[in-house]
Amino acid sequence: MIRTDILTNSPVFLMGLVQCLTDNGIKVIATRASPEQEPSWLADTVLIDIDAVPAPEILPYISAAARSTPVLVLANGPADHGAGHPRTRPDYLGAGAAGAVGKWESVAGIVEAVCAAASGSAVVRDDRPAPLPAAGPVTRLSGREEQVLRQISLGRTHGQIATRLGISPHTVDTYVKRIRTKLGAGNKAELTRAALLGRTALAAPGPSTGEPA
């Protein structure tokens, strides 16, 4: 069984990630909210959320951690950081990380990346969610709802989401209510898990009630 140590400053993202890893036989033996906390020496791989480490310190931090344990970087994805940014993925590998995976990646993608990092194999995955095949009528999220769900999965507040997407907090609340109804999610932890699972299209008992993307 692979044992992991997770560094992230987002409690919501952490809850969803731990659930997904546990469901796939990967044991989370330690979680940390600050880079000042020491990683567990029992871990087979350390997962580092780049948002939990100040930008100027991320590459040195990865290098230091990678000296003792394989490091998998949890990245925000190419949409958030363009070429030449100090957090672009090639720099992660150059700093000593075993791999990098987008936080929006599917569960299968994250699990594959964790297993590869633990074995010492380099892996860099795109963070775009793979759509799930649907056996019948589906309820789909609109394009804007998917954007809001992505922001929720990264642990951002409604106010932060409103600022990033250029909409009002009230509009964010409305989108969140619609997403919860469509995905059958009761709280942010469940929404995060849904995002990690790539559940943007779910089987529905009746005709589609989704909005056009």
C-alpha cells in the first residue's frame, strides 16, 4: 500500500482528495497546512499543493523535500500559470519533483500520478477533466457551472470565486445551488469530491434539464 503525506492549505480540497485516495487503496498517513511542518518520514511520496507554499519558495521547497521522499506537485494547471512562470511544470521536475498533476485532474489521473511518483517514475499530466461516459439521459453542468465547480474544488470562497470570474457573490451562490441540485451534493466537501471525480455529467432518471454550455 502506498503511503502519502499531503501539504495543502485548503481544508475543502484536502477532504475531497483524502476521500478519493482512500477509496483507491492509497493511505494518507499525514496532512499538513503549512510548509513549516515536517513531512512524515514514513511516507512513500509527498503531495505538495503549490498554493500552500509562497511562490518564491516553491522550487527550493520541492528540492529540499525531494532529497528524502519522492514529490508529486499538485498544480493549478496551464490556465493559471503561463509559460515562463516560476510555477510551470518543467521547473517542478527540474527542482527534483518526481511528477506534477493538475488539481482538476480526474481521480484516475491523480491516482496514476501518485503511484508513478511513489515508484520514482516521472509523470506530468494535463489537468483537464476527462468526461465520463453516460449510459442514458444526463444532467449536464453549464460552462459557467463547471468554472464555479473548478474554483470550489480548489478551496476558494464564494467571494474569491466572484472576483476571479467577474461575477457577483449572489450569482456565485445561485450557481452553487444549481450545481448541488444537479450533482446531488450536500456540502462543499461533496462538491470537491464530485469535481475530482470529473462528475460534470451524471446519469439522470428523466429528460435532461441542464443548460447549454
